[in-house]
Amino acid sequence: MVKEVDAQELKEIIKIKPLVLVDYFTTWCGPCKMQHRILTELEKKVNATIVSIDIDKNEQVAIDLNIRAIPTLQFFKNGKLVTLKTEQGDVDRFVGVRSLEVLEEIVKKLEKE
């Protein structure tokens, strides 16, 4: 089960875990619920730490990281925000629901680097 964390826990996890996938969500967001189900499945397939943070309860995190839409996903590796190369250019976040296959491919690639 994907763990819901608060701002302090998020900072600690990013510092100590080698690869972290963060899901920014709210409880009232329908697409966020869809993404959560996908992340629960992903968690069974990869070694990355996957956490969710409710931006309604942790508004400062959303402000600090410029999270303007949900669901938003970000990857952190060795304490640093990961920038990924995509067809649309370099991105440090994914906004909107992403499929299990896409996320699994990204995580496995990051685990090898």
C-alpha cells in the first residue's frame, strides 16, 4: 500500500531512500484515485519507495515545489529531483494519470542508473 506522508516525512524519505516516487494528490480528485491504484500495483513490481502527499493538508510543499495541478508525480534519486528526457523535452514532473507500464519503465531505468 502506498504510504501517505506529511511534509516532514517526505523530506526525510527523500534524503534516505535511493529512489523515491512522490504522488501529489487530494482526496477529492478523481484522477488522483485512479493514479493511486496504479501506484499500488507499481509498488509490487519495483524497488523504489512510493509515497503520496495530500497537498490540501500540506500546502507549503505544493508551493515550494510549484505543484499547480494534480495528480503530479516526481522522482527523486539520491536526494535530488530527477529531470527526465521525454519527447516533449526535459521534465521534472508528470501531470495527469500515467499508466503502470510507463511508470514501471521509468522506475526500472532510474534503478539501473
